[in-house]
Amino acid sequence: MSRLVVTGYASLDFAVGLGGQAQGDATTLIATRDPGAWPRAGGCPTYISGAAVRAGQVASPVMWVGTGAEGQGFINKLTAQGIGTDGIGVVDSPRSPTALMVYQKDGSCMCLYDPALNRAEELTGAQRDLIRGASHLCISAGPPQLMEEIVALCPTGARLYWAVKNDPDAFPDAIRARLSARADVIFHSASERALVGDGHAVLVETRGAECVRLTQDGTTTETAVTPIRAADTTGAGDTFAGGFIAAEMAGATLSGAVGAGIEAAAALLTDRSRRTEQ
């Protein structure tokens, strides 16, 4: 059976849109927030796995939460989306990773992240088995003390995806070099291109509302994207990656996978905009 496994950080996200610009020692009114997702389950593995599940694939994120109510709430939110929770590790902590996503009037976003677990994450036997048994494995930013082992556990025959993030803690030079050399597909933004080294990977560069650039064997093609008005874009790039991977799992060509990724991201942004405008 084909199964996607995605490794990385968990996050309970509280996202708000401000009516102005936040300033110290002053009150700024919240103009919008999603009443159906307060908080919502976030983190790269959640968005990637969720898109794959909605496309009909089996996906299990490998993440970590605390023992308190926040952690159980996060697990419940994954279950409600049909995302497998057998890869969720639990750390003895009353807190779980949490992010405040503050979108300002000028379009900028402040992300205030509480990692919560103090690098106490460890790979469980169940998590190792999931990674070893994956037909498709996607590695996103996660606990740095586990990255070497995660890469080493990647099955020889698995299709490996790397979701790049400009996070030197999670992706130091040595890990970036290993992933650049081993990955089959690498997702990155324009600003993250310099983080990718030499290898045989297909490069998929997301450029927001402009286009998606796919580079294979030195040849680059661009696919246009229809802009969608959305103030809260958190997770759109990861949702694109999940849609892309799910399409490949179903046998799509690279161009077909790009189209599927674009559709998945568009659906996320359209639904989110509709809910926050109600």
C-alpha cells in the first residue's frame, strides 16, 4: 500500500487579521479571525498530509505534542480531518507547540512561535516503523536532534521529498547537503533556492500568486497561477506540496502534479477566505 509519511514540527495556530499595524504599548483591533479554526492544527506535516488525504491518499505525519489538553486537542483535529495519528509522539509537557499568526494591515505577518517541548522529542518505535515503511517520505523542518536519524531511516526505494525552510537550526549545512543529494523532489520558494545544493532532484519553486516553476534536468517550465484574494496564506505552500505528492502517488506526470498542487492550494485559500468573510 502506498503511504505518505511527513516529518516535522506540530503547531496549534491562532491566526488573526489586524485592522491596523501593531505597535508597542498600544491596542490594535483584530479585524478578522476564523471562528471555525480557533485554534487550528498547523505545522508543515499537517498541511501536507491533509492535502494528500483530501486527494484520497493515506498520509501519516510524524510530529510531537505535549501531554496536556493542547496536545490532545491537536490530535483530535487531525482525526477530524482523516489524517493518521499513529505517528504522533507525546512528550511529557503540559504545553504543546503553538503559533500566533498575526497578519497586519500592510500585508506583513508576524509569527510568534512557542516550540514548547525544549527539544525533548525522540523517535518512537512506531514512528521509526512508519518512516521505514513509507512509499513516499516528505521531510520538513523539525527537531534538529532527530534530523540525521530521519534521513538515515528513509527507505532506499521510497520517493523522497524535501520541503525547504530557511531554518538553519533544523537544516544545518550537512543535512541540506544530504537532502539535496538524495531527494527526488524539492519544494522551495524563490528566496530559498540558494539553500538547495547539487543533486538529481526535480525542483519545484512556488512564487506566490505569480507562478510555479518546475526544473528537471536543467529545463525550467512555468505554470501560471490564478491569484486568490486571501489575507491568511499560512499553509498554502505546504498544501500545494501535499496536492503535488498525492497526484504523484496516483500516477500523475510532473506537470499534472503541479496542476494538482495549485488546485489544492487554491481550494484552501478560497475556503479560508469564505469563512473569515462571514
